[in-house]
Amino acid sequence: MNLLHPFIALLQFTTVLPLGKMAPFESFSRNVWIYPLAGYVTGGIAGAVLFILSAPPLVSAGVGLAVLLLITGCNHLDGLLDFGDGLMAHGSREIRIRALTDRTIGTGGIALGLMVTLLSWGSLASIHQAYIAILLAEVGGKFGMAVMTIFGRPFHDGLHAMLHKYTSPWFAILSTFLLLPLLLLPVSIISIGLAFTVMVAIPAALIILANRIFGGVNGDVTGAAGEITRAGVLVIFACSAVVPAPSVLGFLF
């Protein structure tokens, strides 16, 4: 098997980038710990756009998020909206699962989508180094999806169940190693430490919540975890940026 196949299959699954011939999807399904690599690509592209863009902060933030949505084909946003419908539905677990998995979008999905998007937009607009923040947050979002896939027990057969069955708890360690390059960013120790905490806390909380209301996790919940974790990292980054602190490299050297 070509060593690039897992990475190419990952990008073909998480983006709409034109990457030529389809790589074997199984090559990624057996290596879901590489999820954060997709964040470096999508976040890197969005960050590059913001770096060269000369526009007011609110406009730049909107453009950055729009680039992410375009690159990903709104696939994970769709999961967020479905998750919102299931979360806001009233009644039994079966009713909630029906709301989560049907093809329509209800008020709950629209409300959650707006909340997460507005939090992301407002936070990104308030960050001076928005091009760095969007990269860090996007990698964090994809790490959150890796955590959900590894530890989220499926409640029915589907794509998530297929990916989950190939995972092992030690995949989380491998995925964590892929976060280490973020330490090279000119970001304060406080910001990077809080961001890493959010990258773990949000998917962990969503797994507990999904187990309680759905009896497990599916692909929609995993996609929602990516969107919510990204928003959480941006919020934390925006709030912690007001506290002066040296970067990790500055602290070491």
C-alpha cells in the first residue's frame, strides 16, 4: 500500500480538494489517528488566506470561516445541525435518534449552528493573529473528531461504527503526537495549554452527553464535535490572548 494513501483518503473524506484518483478508504479507516493532519491542511489554507487578506477583523473572520466551510464541503457543519436537532428534540431516546438521523433540519439544528458559528466568528474577529488561531483551532477540531472516533461507542451500524471498530485506545497517543508542531507557533503558554485542554474536554463531554441521550455516537456527533471543538479553541484563544505570557519557544529559549 502506498504510504500516502491514508493521508490522501483522509483529505478526500474531510475536504472537497481535487486530489485525483480515489485512494482506498480502508487505508484511512485503519489509521483514524491521523485526523489532525487534515486540520493542518484546511487550517493552513484558511490561515494563508487571512495572512494575505487586508480587511477589517469582522470581514476577515467571516472570510476565514467561509474558506473552511468551502474546503470541507460543509460536511461537518451538516453533522452539527443534525446533532442540534437530536439534542433539542423532546421525548424518548428513539425520538431523539430519529431527529438526529433524518434528512430534515429543524429549529434545534439551526439554533446550534448559529450559536457555534457566531461564537467562532466573534472570537476569530477579536484575535490579533487570526491566521494562527484558525490553524490551531482547525487542528484541534480534527483532533476532537479523532477522540470521538476512538472512544465514542457506536449506537448503530454506519460509517462511525466502521471507523471505530479499527481503532485502539493507543491511537489517542499517536494523534496527540500530531499536535506537537503547534508548540512551535508564536502562541503564549497560557493559550496553548488552555487550547489543548479544550481539545480533550469538549469531545469527552460530548461522548458523555451522546451516551446519555442517544446511547452512543454516530458520524453526525463526530462531525459536530469537530465544529464545537474548533469554536471552543477559538473562544479560549480569544479570552486568553489578553493575558501576557511568553510563547513555548520563548519560555524554553
